[in-house]
Amino acid sequence: MQKIIDLIKQIYYSPELRKKILFTLFLLIVFRIFASIPVPGVNISLLANVFKSNQALNFLNIFSGGTLSSAAIVGIGLGPFITATVIFQFLVYLVPKIKELQEQGEAGQRKINQYTRIITVPIAALQSFGIYKFLGSISQTPIISHLSTLSLITFIITMTAGSIFLMWVGELITEYGVGDGISLLIALGILATMPEGIISATSSQSLNGIVIVILILIFIAMVVAIIIINESARNVPVNYTRMVRGVQLVGGEKSSIPIKINTAGVMPIIFALSLLLLPTEFAKVLESSKIAWIHTTSTAVFNFLSNQTYYGILYAVFIIFMTYFYTFIVFKPEDVARDIQKQGGFIPGFRPGRQTEDYIYKILIRLTFVGAIFLAVIAVIPLVVQSYTGITSISIGGTSILIIVTVILTMIKNIKAQLITRSYSQYI
């Protein structure tokens, strides 16, 4: 408790950091204001009931911050931007020119980010149209009134602009505020849906004293496990040889490279969810097609993904795949081995270069396996709990807890790092 109080005092006496935090809070308030403005022509109460009864839609609603079930102008949330990001992450391995851009460092990354924003616009427009068709076909009672061509174009432009606005807000927080803006917006959206989720869960007739105690214990265990996994790392020892530079003898130190169990953080779950929800949306939209084989295929895909067991297995497989994929994007053994060799270092028992790279690669594969399984288990826990308790609300499930805890830990580290930088700068 004393450490928290000391941290708050340090933030208060740091004008620059205090300004960043206030700026972040201001943008988060703006986000929630826009999240409460609905698009016209939607039966919101009926829409909310439909979302509560559908597992996949409830997941989608969580990551939009509850804005989709209320048909807000920012209803499609950050999904298009995340989808565009996933597409470009794959294109890095498929298109040589994009890979060359990534290897150009910060300048190349800026260009990739610009292309990602451009691709986000048509994806958001397509999803907006999909949402319109989806709302018109998901229930026997019309959830959204039939729109004229002009009204439909206005609807698509409004929803697309809302998604682009959220992307812009997230980037502003990342650049001028505290923490990763995209993750912070998603976490805030989850927090916004929690009160309703808790009320819905506690009102379930299947709940009794024993079930409540078990759920609380599961919640505590998940929080503890998430913190332990996120903070756990294997320290790979690195020795540096002594070298003569001018008249000085430098080197000879011993250091270590920490390789985290969960290097990818929460991004694999977000990516996996985006990839899994896209076919669900398109399948439901294409169900109304008059072409027989399209209608049959779309119905089969939607029914398959609506099955809780199949959905959970596919979700876990996607998470494991995306964990490995994203880990080897943010942590490249060849780059680490090359940097160690350039600095005159070596891992005891392994030659610099290829042997060091292979050794780091093997460690990363094993640690990532543990992290991937952990993320998959955390993600499917709500599905298991629902099957035994009958609780349809998943807003307080493992995925939500993981994102919130990870974002909080990352923000605390970010604040501490800025405080340390500020304390050092006073002596420069």
C-alpha cells in the first residue's frame, strides 16, 4: 500500500507525466461519450437480448466495449484496425517489398502503419454493411428498419468514421498519453460491460452459495496465474569478452537476456478473436443469398461456429497459432544472436552466431508453448463455466481478466519507466 501511495506522489510531482495521464483520461471519457450515441433506426432492447444469447456475438460485443449491442456510432470498434494489422503481419512474410519496409526500421514501420490505416477504411465499410445485413436477418422481429440507399450509405459512413475515430484516439494515447492506446480502449470497453455482466450472472437461477464461492476462487486463481505468467521469464546468461579500446580495457561483464513465457502478451487472443469472428459475420450475411450453394455453405459455417464445443476448440487452436506467430514477430532469435555477437558477447557453451541463434530459438519455442497453452486455457474457461453453470454472460471471463490485468501491469511499468527517466534526466 505504501508503494502505491509513493507512486501516486511521484506522479503528482511530475508535471509531464501528470499531463500525459490527464490527456489519456480525457480521451477515454471522449470514447465513452461516443459509445453512448446510437445510430437511428435500431431496436436497442431487442438487439441487446440477441447479443446476450449468442456466444460469438457476446465476445464481439466485449471487444467493442459494449457499443455494438447498443448500436453506437463507434459500434464496430477497433475490429477493422486489428484485422488490417493481422493482414499486414502476414503480408510481411508473403510480400518481399513489405518485408523490406519492415527491415528499414522506424521509417519503414511508419509506412506500414500508414498502409494499415488505409486498409482499415474499406474493411470498416465492409463490416458496417455486414452489421446492417446481420441486424436485418438475425431475428424474426426487425432489429433495424429497412434503409433507403442514401440512408444505408449514411449508416456505413457513420459506422466507418466511428471505427477510424477510435483508431485515431488509440494512436493519440499511444503517442502522447500513457500505455498502449488500442489495448487501453479495449480494456476500458471490457470494464464498461462488467457491471451488467455481473448483474446478469448473479441473477441466474443456477447460482447458489457453492457455485459463487467456486467462481470467486476461479477468478482469484486466474488473476494470480496471469500475473505470474506475465512476469515470469527465463534469464539466458551472456558473458562479454574483454577488449582493448584505445588505452582502456572494456568488457568482461556478465549479463542476461530475459525471455518471457508470454512474450506476445494479450495480442494473440485479440488477433484470434478477430479472425474467428469474420467468418461468423460473413456467414450470417450470406445466409440470405439466393444462390443455393452459398446459402448452404453459409448456414453450415454459421451453425458450426455457433456450436460452443467446436467454437471453443477452434478458438484455442487459433490462439496457439497466433501466439507462436506474434512471438516470432516481436522477438527474433537471429537479431538477438547478431546483437550479442556485435557487442562481443557469447552464451556459455555456445559459439556466437548460428549456435547461439539455435539455442535461443529452442528456448523460445519451449517457453512459447507454455504461454500459448496458458492463453488458450484462459480463453476457453468461460465456455466451460457456462456449460456447467448456464451463465450466458462472459464479460467477466478469462479473456477479459487477462486483458485488463495485462493492460494494468503494462501501464504501471510504463509509468515507472517514465519516472525513472525523469529522475535520471535531473542529473544530466
